[in-house]
Amino acid sequence: MHVRTVMTALLFLSFLSATLWAGPEEEARQLKDEANSVLQKGSGITLDPKDYAQCVVKLEKALDLLDKAGKSDTDLAVEVNTALYWARKFTTSTIINEIQKERGTGGTGGGGTGGGDTGAKPEPPKPPVKPPEPAKKEEPADDGTMSMANQKKLFEEAQKFASQHASDEYAVALRWFKAADELAGTEYAVKALALARESQERFAKKQGTLKEELPDNPAMALVKQGDAEIAAGRFDAGIDFYKKSNATEQTIVATRRLAHAHFDYAQKMKDALMPKFETADAEYRRAWQAATQERRTLGGQSYRRTNWNDPALKAAVAKVKALQAEAKDALNQYTTAGNYFRSVLNMAPKGQDLDAAGHYALCYSVRRADLYARNDAKRMLSQFLEDYKPANDLERTLYEFCRSELKELNKPPQKQQ
């Protein structure tokens, strides 16, 4: 009887403990679902600042609940953190003001909603949210750049999430965006960006906010054949159909398809070379570390000095340069893509097309090893960010990624390999 009483008590305590732990997690899940529901509805439009602010506050509260409950490493926490990362990326001063109102920590006062400020302009509010968390990396690379091993790790973490949440295109899109943003300036960045946009396109089509009805004519029939070839991974055949379409009747539709086909073909070529680059990158970093010594000035300040004549380092540099030459075909594809994106801009009303302008600039930023392309990319990205304002999630993803790319390009360049 005594044993039975003890067992009953233990079972009760176990049940009570589980109930207590489930409470915050369930509340966090509900807050995440409520916020995501609003964000999803606003994926094809610009949300009211007050609605957006409520989403940010709910996601922050959800993350706080999970942290306090010791659930910060759960799948739910990853989903919340990913959505919050996205939401924080697009908080304007107006939204920050609304967030302060939600928290009761300031703002302009009054309960009105809608974009734009009215009345006396308040003092610039202190940001109520932390900046997006930096990417979790292993040890920093010896030369100050992210190693390809760490790039691959970040990419694969997003890939794992995408595989586990394949039925939720919206969550997958946000996770790929986070990866692309964290990987800006690296070899994996554009690939993650493309995957984010593909997920967003599928989600938008399901929501009915993205529709494309091609006219029933010979030129568009060829475009549809090209689409089928590209979907099957046959880029040369797809590109050929798009060219035939333009030969029949030059259209912005076929020209845009040509631009994206060459852009994606370049990534496919890079993917084939990626294992070689990863091996060469690891060899270079080991050689760089061995050839670099810590030294001190007469004033006692420490600095590192690299012996670039070290035989092992010279051999590693030569291997990297040989691979860069091998990647010439991929770079040529980016150049061709850029030419077609420029053609789209020439054909677009008033020469304005966010998709074409953003990708046109990226065709130069991916060739950052070339000083001239790097400088052109910085100029083009700056102009793009000034000239355009995104209106939906597809545009926001491209726009914000371009901002991150520009930030990386503006960093002091490392000594060239």
C-alpha cells in the first residue's frame, strides 16, 4: 500500500511537471501561429504598421517564453526565431513606434493606425528589439572570412529545416531567407536566395497572390516548352526555346526567363565545382595559418604577418586560382544573365523593374574577386536600394538580400589570394 501511494504521488508529480512545461510551449506556439497568420496574409501586400508591430511583439514574447522554459533549442524555437528574424528585418521607424505603443513604452500617442507619421515628430525612439542574431559559426576563419566549411554548415542547417517542414512553404521560405542573409558575400548565398524565392513563389501561387497567365500564341507556347525543360534541369534546351520565342516575338516574358535561366545555370555550374573549392579552401587556410606569425611592434602592439612566399601557401594559392579559372564558364553565364536583365529593364515601363534591377546588380556582386566588378556591384546595389521600394515578400527578400550583399562588399577587403 505504501509503495502504491508513493507511485501515485510520483505519477501525479510527473503529470504536473509535464503540464507546467507544456504551458509556455503551447502559448508560444499559439503566439507564433497568430503572428505568422498575419505575416502570411500580408505576404503579397504591405501590412499596416500596427498589425506588423503586433506580430513582432508576439514573436518576441513567444521566444522569451521558450527561453525561460528551457526550450530554446527546440524545433518550435527555430520556427519562432526564423519568423522573428524576418520580421525584424523590415521594421521601419513607424513600426518601431507602434511596437513601443504595444509595449506601453512610448510612441507618438493616440490610437490611430496606418502608415506615415502625423502631428509633431517624436524624438527618435530607441530600438525596442535586438538586432537580428548573427549566424552561429564555428571558429572564425584565419583570414577574417567565413570558411567554406562553415558556409556549408549554415546552408545544410537550412536544408534540414526545409526537408523537415516541406509542407509549410511559408516557413521554409523564411528559413532560406535567413540562411541567405547570414551567408551574404559567400559562395552559398545566391543559392539560398534562389531557394527562398522558389518557396515564396509556390506559397504565393497557393494563396492566389501570384498569377501568370501566358497568352495563347506561338511565342508563349515556346516559353512554356522552355519552362518544362528548365524544370527538368535541361538548361541548354530551355534557353534555346526562350531564344526561339524571342525570335518569333520579342517579349519581356521570354527575356526575363532567359535572364533567370542563365543566372540559375551559373549556380548549377558552381555547385558542380563546390567540393573542389571546399577542399582547396581548407588547404589554403591551413597553409595560411602555418605561414602566419604573431609579432609585436616596438610599442608592444601585436600584429600578424603572413609569409606569402611560403612554398605550401604559394601552392595552395595557385590551386585556388586554377579553380577560379575553371569556374570561368559559370562567370560567363552570370555575364550573359546580366545582359538579359539589362534588356528587361530597357523593355520595362519607365525602365523600372525591381526583379531585373536587383538581379542585374547581383550578376556583378558574385564576381567580387574582380575589383572592377566589385566596384560596379557596390554602385549598382546602392542605386537599386535607392530607386526601389518592395511591395511583397518576393520583392522584400531580394531587396533585403541586396542590402546585405552591399554591406559585405563595403567591408575592407582581405588580402587577395
